[in-house]
Amino acid sequence: DENAADGCAWVADPSQVHEIPVSESEVKYRITLRNAGNTTLRDVVAYDVLPYIRDTGLLANPPARGSQFNLLLDSVESSSANLQLAYSASTNPARPQVNPGAAGTVDDWGAGASGKRAIRMTVTGDLAAGATTQAVFVAAVAPGSPTNKIACNTVAVDSNETLPAEPLAVCVTRAAG
């Protein structure tokens, strides 16, 4: 919403590619975890591995996301009080809740967002029916990234009451101008 207080044009529609000017060196993401059901969710956890060249989704047997340039975490602008954040330098971090059989994962989750490749969002406590929690973070465009190429992002989420899910990718492109 370009009229929002933060001035961002938030895009959540996978059928649209959001253009960012070449002069921009960062992309801002707002990840909202929403319980759209009618029962309370327990042990909610979500994973976001930022776009990288030849990336895939996060669940078992993932499709290619098709990213053609890399993004790295730069900073966290805000997060809900009931959201615990951890970060990984790996493009294949351990994510047992959404893909317990993933091979070759790295379990390096810890503090400090800057320069990391992945973010884990854990809801502390329950997520009531109709409730939301969110994090807003900034990702840096890797220096030398090509123009007219795309970077596609997904988030995989699970809870005790649901099966792992990963919505379609939302993509940005570096517009040549």
C-alpha cells in the first residue's frame, strides 16, 4: 500500500513481479503469519531463505524458485512481540518442522541478521484463530547483481495443527530504468 505510513508498495501477489530501480540497493519484506482458521495454532514456525541463484523452495521435493541474483539480510526493521527471530548464513539451513528429511542442512541458527541468508520466525505461545504476527526486514541486493533479472522469495510455515505449507513465490526484478 503506497499510502501506508511507511510508504512501501507491499506486493503479495505471485502473479505480479515488483520492479525495483537499479539505483536501489535493498528490498523490504513484510512477512505476516496469519491464522485464518477457526482453531488456535501451537508451535508455529516459519522459515524464509532469501533468494539466491538457482534456489528452490523449502519443503520436500521443492520446485525451483528461479532467482537470478542474490539477496542477503541487512536488518530487521520491526517484529511482533510474540515472534522470536533467528538467522542462518546457509542457503540450506536446518528446518525440521517443514522439511525434516532435507539432506546436507546446516544448523547454525543464531543472533545477528546482517549478512545472513535465512530467517527463522518462531511464535512464542499460541496463535489464536484470526490472529497475526509479523516481521519486517530489509534485504540487501548483492553488489554487481544484473539488471532485468528476478529474485523470488517464499516462506514455509508449520504448526502442530497443520501440515507444512509454502505459498507461491513473490518476485522482484531489477529494472534497468
